[in-house]
Amino acid sequence: MSDTKTTSRIFNETLSPLPGVYTLDPVHTFVEFITQHLVVGHVRGRFDEITGKCTIAEDPTLSSLEVSIETTSISTHNAKRDEDLLSSQ
């Protein structure tokens, strides 16, 4: 007898998760971005506070993802820039 829990299935010859609602793990979830700065450089940043859920439908192509991003959790690795981005100006 096996204690292994099945977490995936084959749907239309593709490995897919089982149907259900899955909460995004805040420890392993973040949003990163890259934007151009003054035409000559790029700024990389991320948002660290994200919540959400993924709803896997019986037909995986009908699945959905809901995400909320706390914009005050922005980090561009530059305290002054982050302060400016979070200001009301």
C-alpha cells in the first residue's frame, strides 16, 4: 500500500494538476519586472507581497488565476527610487 498522494493527471496527453483551488504560497511567490530608464538603462524590481489563488478546472484550458499585488511592497534595490515611487507626487 502506498501513501503517495496523486497531485497530477494526464489531460489530452498533457500532464496537468488535479482540479481544485490552490492558494499561492507567499514564501515562493513574487512578481518581478524590468523597465527602461532614460533610454540607456534598465531598472529591475519586484513586489514581495502577493496573494492569490489558482482554480484548476476539469478542463485545464478553462482554469483561472486571481492575484493581488501590494504595491507598497515594491523594491528596486534603490531606497531613494522606491521612496519616490511610493510618494504621492
